[in-house]
Amino acid sequence: MKDAPFYFVQMSDAHIFGDPAREFHGTNPARNLRAAVHWINSLDPQPEFCIHTGDAVAEESEAAYRLFNEEIAGLKVPVYFAVGNHDHRSSLRRFVLNETPASDASYAYDFEVGGWHMVVLDSSDPPQVSGRIDAAQLLWLERTLQRQAHQPTVVFLHHHPLPLGVPWLDELRLKDATPFIEVLRRAPWVRSVFYGHVHFESHLTLGHLHFASVPAVSFQFGETAWCDKFSSLPPGLRLVYLEGESLRTVVHRLA
Ligand SMILES: [Fe+2]
Ligand SMILES: [Fe+2]
């Protein structure tokens, strides 16, 4: 019997400050995150899970992680996390994942929902803003994908692996992405790769692979080389619908 259709929500780049009143480029990140949680909680039926794909906080302070955690704890569904360049692994592990003691190790893992294999990577490369997946994690990814060969799979990470045509952001993408793309190409059961970091929606196709970025829950960046650096578009998140082995997705803006 086929697994029943289901959906999940991807949100990204909450960029929370320790001060809940603090605004940045015309948005209040804490208020936006609360609005996102409220909207997700109003969905009927509820998603199977929610994933935040990095840049939980905008500053390295305990108050920022605690505020992020407090808001995200309002969700009624299980929540998963990927590490972004603004997040310190050990702080995310300590304040969001409640690990004691909190290590600084890469946070890459996988889980299964409704017959789908979900793989979450850690592309953070401190102190760089750009991303990197080191050889050990690449090996783990290859083994993890091959172990569950032919199972429809979705991969999550923070950084965009392919250039999107915005020069200043493309400088900050996943560095040395070729071996990563090659691992994905050897796994034709991988349907989509979802990420944040660029704070706008985009889609690319490469062979069997679909790559998509999601708007930020906080402020938005311009999506072409000819736009202003910041965009006035509202915050957004992504809904991903999975049925059998097919996937469709849409962005919802929190106007
Ligand atoms: Fe970000
Ligand atoms: Fe980022």
C-alpha cells in the first residue's frame, strides 16, 4: 500500500535578535517569526513537520537563541533545524536542541516521514559566511543516500549550491560544490534540494535534481543582479506536498 499524501513546511532565516523590539531593514524578525508560527498553527490539516533551514539568529547572544526557541516552541508539529552561517553550532545545540554538554560537531542527520527520506546537511563553515560540506560529511551523505537507494529523498541545507545570478550572494554560496552535486547525481531518487540563505524564492533544474530557495521569514534580498540589495517583498515560507513519489511546492507570503 502506498503511503498517504502529506506535506511539510520549510522556513528559513529568522535572524532573531536578543531584543524582540529590534527592527532590521523595515522588518521586526521576532514579530515575523511569531506570525509564521501562528499561520502554520492555523493550517488544517497540520503539516507532518516543519524545518528551519538556518540563520535562526542574527547575533551570537543567549537572548537571541532563547527568543528564537521560545517562538518556535509555539509550533504544534515536530520541528527540525539546519545550521546557517549566523548560527554557532554549539549555541544552537545548547539553546535550541537542549544538548548538554553541547558539542561543536557538524549537525547532519536524516529521518523518514511517510515513505520519504529526509536528509539535513550542515553547510556552515565558521567563520566564513559562505558554506562548505567537508569530505567527512560528503562521505556520510553518499553512504546515507546509497543505504536508502530508490527511496524518494529530499535534501536540506542552508547555503545555495549553484549560482543564482546575484553576484554578491553567489560569492557567499556553497564553496567547492562540485563533489556535492556529483553525490546527488549518483542518487537519482533525490527529488529536491531545499535551502535558504539568499532570502528569496528561486528554482533551478539540473538533470533529475530540483533546487529551490525559500524567502526568509525576516527581511528579503533582491533576486536579480539588477535589483536593490534589499527587497520590500513580504516574508515567506514554503509548503511542500508529497504524494507517492511526486513532489510539488508553493511559497506562501506572510503579508
Ligand atoms: Fe540569512
Ligand atoms: Fe545565511
